[in-house]
Amino acid sequence: MSPRQFRELANEHRKDVYSALLNGHGGDEGKLFISLWRSCESSPEYEFSDDEDIEDENFHETDEYILNNSTPEKSKAYQWITEGCYPYNV
């Protein structure tokens, strides 16, 4: 499958996937956001931003911390979710 075909397929089913993910989190956008945010924590590319005042390198973000300690990245990601996970163009 070409990248273009993949994008077309993803866009064709985006609303259904979004709805299923949201329903799987009880219809709560905050829970979906937390789940997606946590999915990057184990990634080797994940690093706390300078905006996050973390002194302990073994710190694990709680749900409350994720939702209540805003960074530009978190704000943009949360907005993306609340707007229906529109196609992201790099």
C-alpha cells in the first residue's frame, strides 16, 4: 500500500476510529487524551519538555498531572482530540 493509499484509507475511516476510541474511553475526551499521551512515554524519543519541572528522572506522570500541567504540546494534542482528530499534515 502506498503512503497516499494509506492516507486515503485512514481519512475514509477516521470518524469511525475516533468514535470507537472515544467510546472505548467512556466518551471522555480527557481519558482518551491521557491514553494517547501515555502511549509516547515508553518511546525512546519521549523526553520531558523544559516546561515540565521534573527533578526525578523516574517520575511517572499521574492522570491528574497529565491533565493539569499544561504544555504547548499537550494543549495542541488535546485540542486535536476535541476537534475529532482531524487529518494531521506535517
